[in-house]
Amino acid sequence: MKDDYLWSRSGEPDPEVQALEAILCRLRHEPRPLVLPPADRAAARQPSRTRALAAPLALAAVVVLLVAGTWRARFSPSGPPAAGSAPAWTAAPLAAGASLAARPLDGEVRVPAGGWLETGEGGAAELRAGEVGTVRVGPRSRVRVVSAAPGDHRLALARGSLDAFIWASPRQFFVETPSAVAVDLGCAYRLEVDEDGSGRLRVTLGWVGFELDGRESLVPSGAVCATRPGRGPGTPHFEDASASFRASLERVDEAGATVDPAVLDRVLREARPRDALSLWHLLPRLDRAAAARVYDRLAALAPPPPGVTKDRVLGRDRGALDAWWDSLGLAPVSRFREWMR
């Protein structure tokens, strides 16, 4: 549709705008003499402010509702869902080289559960579900639609990359990878998976839960988190952390519960108050000796709230750990517990 049609009706007409015009045309102004019953004439000579505004306000409300409904139907990424149906995923090519079920992707098509979407070198495609969000699939990627059930919209990223922008309520959208599951908590993020199954999550809006077999990482906007097969999600960190902190944190994750003291020294030395996010995640993952050192550094950067003691934290008392998290000012952990269940 050309914009000129909206202003001067000289451009190419749009069927949906024409349909809206047909609905509204009966509300247009038609000049006519004002005729009132005798009983109303006195009131008409001195109309109240409320009476004078009532009709214009009612008309404005009707117009707003109609325009809003048409706007949503027209500009929703996948249009209005069919009545009584679950939001289905559709796929459309963004660049040459995309295929669905080994057949070239030509135009927007529905993707059934189990359907594999693949992109070649330089290829790209977009998956859409109107009530969920949009997912842009990057080059050299392989993605499968696992589920499109209400409350469980699930993709599997075998390799490559995707950029998700999700407006569904928390814990409605999931992406499975070979080494972790990304649980949407209302956000936008980029997820990459290498050929060996390792991956990286980068959150640009909101929060994402990254989990595998009870091991979970809570990743806020501006943070990244790596994951590896057999180990699950690593320790999240903010992107603006120092290079030394990031490199040392990666080595801590590689080492597991028992870490080289010199490597942990660098993590603790480089940690800023903002890096409390990372130190908190390390507390239940390291052995008692290493966790005690993390506790001391975290306590110096962000003192624990009353009742949270070193013994409770080193004993991996979930209540103590959660209370400390809540004091960091990131987001109430109870919300994540609810969303991650």
C-alpha cells in the first residue's frame, strides 16, 4: 500500500484499509437540521459540558477500537491466528538457500511439528508465531519445530544461530540445544550452537533461563553464557567484564568443582560489584574451599543480608543463596523459580 492513499486516496488502495473505511463510513458526519422534542429544547439551549462531549468521546472510542484491531491484525508478525487453533509456526525465506524438509523454501509456509528448517551458506529465514514471537535463523543453521502447543512452543537448534524476539508470557517458549535448554523469560536473545554441540547465549532484552538436568544459569540483558555437552550451562557474565575476568571464568567452568587456585585468584581479583552475578552462580558449583574464597569476595562486593551466613551458603542452603540473590537487586529469585519449574 502506498502512503498517498491514506492522505489523498491517490495511491494504490489496500483491501484491509478499504474494509475499515466501509465499517467507519456509516459514522461519517452528514449535515442535517437539528430537530428536538419540545421537552428537550430548554436543555438544548444550555447543554451541559458532559452532554456536549459524550457523543464525540463515544465515537472516538469506537474508532480507536476498530483501528487498534485492524492494526494488530495487519502488523502482527504472522497475522491473526485462526479461530480455535493453536498458534502455528510459519517459515519464510530472508535470503536464498533456505529449505524446509529438504525442499527449497519459497514464500511463507506452515511448519509442522518435527519439520526441519535449514539454511545454507549465506542463507537466512524467519520463523513466526503470532502469539509467541519471531525467530530469525542465521546461515548454516539447522532448526526443528518440536512443539507448537499452547504454553509449550519449542524449537531445537542443532547447529548455527538464531535471534529470538519473544513477547509471549514467561516460560512459553523454549529452545533445545545439544547441551542446554534456553527458557524464555520475556526477552530477546541470540543463541549459537557449534558443530560439537557447544553453544553461547547472549541476552539483549529481559532474562533467559539456561538449564540442563537441574543445573541452571539466570542470564540477564547484557550478559552471555556458554554451554558445553556433558556439562551444561556455564557461569553467566556481563559482556563489559574485563578480558582477564572472562578468560579466567571460562577456565573455572572447564575445571568443574575443583579449580586451580591461581585461576580463581584472577576471577576474584578482577570482579567488580556488577560481577556479583557471576560469583553468586559459582557458590554452589565449586568445592567448599573454593566456594569459601568466593563467599569472602562476594561479601566484600555485596554484603549478604541478615540471616545469610557463611556456613549456610557453604552448605548450599537454597534459602540463603536465594536471599542473597534477592539482595543483589537483579530480580526476585522467586519469580525465576516459578518460571523455571
